[in-house]
Amino acid sequence: MSGTRDQILGSIRAGLGRGRLDVQAISALEDRVRTHRRNLIPARAAALDHQGQIDLFVAMAEEVHATFTRVTDVDAVPGAVADYLAGQNLPARLVMTPDPKLDDVPWDKAPLLDIHKGIAADDDAVGVTACHAAVAETGTLMLVSGPDSPTRNNFLPDTHIVVLRAGQVVASYEDGWDRLRAKGAMPRTVNFISGPSRTGDIEQRMVLGAHGPRRLHIVLIDDARA
Amino acid sequence: MQPTSHDFKANAHRALGDPNLQRAMDMMRTGFPVNRAAAIARLPEFDALRDEGIAIKNHVIANLDFYLETFEKNVVAQGGKVHWCRDAAQARETILGICRDAGAKTVTKGKSMVSEEIALNDYLEANGVTPVETDLGEYIVQIRHETPSHIIAPAVHLVKEQVAESFRATHTHLPPDRPLDEARVMCDEARTVLRAKFLSADIGITGANFLIAETGSSIIVTNEGNGDLTQTLPKAHIVLASLEKVVPTLEDASTLLRLLARSATGQEFSTYTTVSTGPRRADDTDGPAAYHVVLLDNGRTALLGGEFQDMLRCIRCAACLNHCPVYGAVGGHAYGWVYSGPMGAVLTPSLIGIEEAGNLPNASTFCGRCESVCPMRIPLPRMMRSWREREFARRLSPQAQRWGLAVWAYVARRPRLYRWVSAMTSHILSLVGGTRGRFRTLPLVAGWTDTRDMPAPEGRSFMSQWAAREKRS
């Protein structure tokens, strides 16, 4: 296999009409990677103040069929989840990631919710997760995997409920990357999620709920507005 | 798959007479281009982003060896493995080897055109590993024993009645008289069937839209979430990617992602964009235990330094297919291999040879829409022209066409003769065309007159009118 590797690298250099890059060229390229400079960021979200970004996030996510409950206090989250499930005629049993970001939610305020923490199974109809960030530009949630946030919980349950804090809303994907880099190592999986799963593969008619969730509901804790 | 690109003319002829295909193509022509235009109108920076995207890709191509080595180094640092493969056979064997080592019986697959390119499914099946396509469109073509007809919408050539028929024939465990008249119902049925496959698969194979040198990550975009279940649930994740997919940083990928979905389906962003880096971490509770990247050349490095090098910028958005009048008329299967439309007409001869695919660059009206909608501004018409010149130079085009061109060239190089011949021809045609002003049939151009009338010249040629005017003044 290393023979193949050398062959391929050799044909690249031959095709480009040069030999190996010299030390200076390599160090300039390494710098480019290390500094990971931003390219152009559209003004759409970047030019707004934070409250404007939150409103844009909501509008863009609703456009792709995410739904919202906006609350002003973390204490209102359990009620919002319970009301949403009741309103959709969905069971009150849910699987929740053991994410510490959900720890300050007083879940016992909604005693009818039957919550079990852990990894989602195929028969879990409703899942609740936290998230890493929310990108206003396109209404896109950013979720990362980790010991307390298994990736399958974002995909197996039919209904995915995400608890989002206003402070997590950022303008661009690049802002999301910066926040992730600040936390340290790259997680196994980063999921950018814009609305519920969909397909247009049969006659280009859009159908929600292809393989992932049919519903994406976001409980936004708008504590900045409170 | 055995290419039938050499039969493009016959394939196209059949396609034009296929009522289902024509109905399906009508729906495509009205869908994607309208959505793309609307998405781009909403983003004033779109053209500036295009220029940046092009600069990123050109920079990567000029330093491809560095970025591939950096990518490999970082994949390894994250606990993954890179397998360099020169050609399709080597890639197939490598993947089978990984499956055998893991004792895999079934693999689920996210949509990957490179997997079509190396004809992976047939090979795995012949060697006792069952591949299950999980993208709905790709699943439909798999159960129909067809190939995708579009690089992002594999089943775009089908109408829903055909899908229903295939579901009845395949899902025999369900009541045969169940209603299947809506996309919604068929989607639910496929979801249930495929959910079981996701849960039982041993290995998941996906393609990659981008590979990130900085982090050793691979990125896929889907709308269904199938690529995510494919790579999250099984024991191992194999990424099959051609080597020009590498980009330097997450920021560079973000710029290109802003172009991809808008150009492809007219979405602001695909529903799921997934960045995968190595296998699951020691304390993760899910994710694949192994992460392999099969990095395929298969003719790409041969494009470097030549007149088709810019083709390596292609991000496979399919805008050129969606806007091509030829693709819109005949669909993707007529092109006879994996890639179709303008990008296929340029790429296919590069990858499988001009002897087989020399016909494809002729499948163009040179209207230029492909280049104008390409987010990477790839000069597709110029490249098709280059292939035509090569085809002519290598005497691969039909004898009659070569004679015709030789006669035309002889006349065109002699202005007096050219003017005389064109004046005579238009005079005669206008006499014969008479008051109706059009021809129902004409010798030698039945391909034109079979489906429409040929307008008759109105009389004297421009040159002779010009000469007369000059004389008068």
C-alpha cells in the first residue's frame, strides 16, 4: 500500500510539473492550515446584533420545518416539552442524553414526563438533547458527540427535541468552529442539523421523516430577552 | 458497470421515446433550476463566495500532495487509517479486505458516486457481502437493478408508479394490495424496511463531499439522515473518496458548503452536514470502533497539468445536469456510465477513455448554461470542445461526419466559393420551401425533421444582401 501511496504522490508531482515542495513552501502551507483563516462570511447574520441573530435563527429554522417553543426561563422547559408532546399526541416517555447542559433543567416540574437518560434505542419515539451551538445564517443546529451526547440520539427517535440557550446562537458556522476549538479536541462527530429529515427522491415531492426524525422541535431559552 | 457510452445515440433515441422518463424529466426541469435561482437571489455574496471557492480548490490542486499527506497524518493521529488506491480494482479489494477482517456479512451504504464508479456493489455481492443502499433514491434503483441517473437524485428518471411497482415486487412480506399511491406512504415503507438494515449492519460505507486536511475529517451532506445511521450504528465506518475532495481547513469547507446545497437543490443548507473524525473516542457510548478512508485516484492525477485539470474543482452539485437541455431531454442513463450531463461528458472520457465515451462531448448544444451555473466556473463547453477535437484527431468520429466536416472545411476556407454555395443553397431552399416557409422532411437531416419542422430560408443570404447594399450606396 505504501508503494501505491508513493506512486500516487509521484504522479501528482509529475502532473504538476514539479518535484517535492521545498521547506519554505511546506511551512507556508502548514501556516495556512494552522491559522485556518476565515473566508468571506455573508452579512446576513454577521451584521446583526445578538437578538437579531436569535430571531434570524428562528426564522430560518422554521423555514425548513423546525418548530419552536420560546421560553424566558429554564424553569419553563419541562412544561414546554410536556405541552409540545401533548399537543402532537405523542407519548410522554422520552430518552434524554445525560448531557450536563441539561442538568439545570428542573425536570421534576413536569411529573408526567417519563424520562430515561442514556443512549437511544430503536423504539424510543421521543428524544431530548442539548446542542453545541445554533447557526443563525441558515437556521442550523450544531451538535457534537461525546460521552454524554451519543450521536444516535439525534437520529433514531421520530421526534427530536433540542434544548437551546440564547447564548448558544452564533452568526456563522465559523463561529461554531471557534467555540468547538476552544473546547479542545475534535469530537468523533459534528452534526449540523437544519430541520427534520426529508427526501425528495420520489418525483421530487418533499416528504419529511426519511430516515431521521420526522419532527424537530427546539425549546429556545431566550434568557437574554427576559 | 459495463459502459454503454459508445451507444449514446441509440440510448438517447430510446430515452426520447420513453413516456415515463419524459414525464419524470418534465418534473426535474421545473424543480431544481427554479429553486437554485431563488436561493442564489437571497445571498448577495454568492458570486464572491464562488470566487473564493474556486481559489480554495485551485490552491489545493496546486498543492495536492501536501494536503493529502497532511490529511493522512491527521486521520492517523485520530486513530483512523488511510488506504491509498490507484484504481477501481484496488479500491474494491481494499474494501472487501476490511469487510472480511471484520467478519462483515452486511454493509449499509450512504450514497456514493465513487462507489458506483468502482462498481462496488456487484463486487461485494459476488464475494458474499450484502450491500444495502440506504438513500431512498439509491435504494429504489438498487432494488430495480438499475444505476443512478443523476449524481444527487438517483431515481429522478422514475415516476411514482414505477417505484410502487418495485416496492410491491421487493417487499413481499407486506400485503400485496396495500395502497402505494403517495410518495409519503412509500417513504414510510422504505424507512421501516431500511431501519432494520441499519440496526443489523456490520459496516457502514459512505462517500465524502469533502476531506479536511486540518483535522483528518470527512464530511457528508444528506437530507435523509441515512448517511448518519450508516456510519453511527455499525462496528466500522469506511469512507470512500476520490483524492481531489481534500480541502485545507474547516473554514474552507464551510465556504464550499455555502455553495453546494444552493447550487444543487436550491436549499440554504442540506438538512444534515456531518463531520466525522476518526473512530469513536475511548469514553464515547456510540459510534464506529474503526474509521477507514479509502482514497481513490482512478485517473484523477492524470488530469493534473492538462487541459482538463479544472475538472478536479467539481464539487458534484449537479447544477450542470439540472440546467442542461440535453440531459433534460434524455436523462442520465443515456450517457451510459456513472456520470452524466455536462460534467459527465467531460469526466467520462477522462476516466474510461475516449474510445468508449467519445460520443458524450457531442451531447451538447453549447448553450453555455452549464458553465454559467457551475459554482466552480468549470469551463465545461471549452472542455467538451477539446474532447471533440481529440476525437476528430484520433479518427474516432463516424466516417460520414468526417467527410461532411472535410467538405465544409474545404468550402469555408474559400470565401468566394462559400458565398456562392450558401447563396445558391438558400435560394433553392427558399424556392422549394415556397409559401409555407418550412420543411416537414429534408434528406440527411431526419434527426431534426422527425420531431420538428425545419424553417426555410427567406431568400437571399446576408452576404449577398450586404453586397447589393454596398453597390447601391
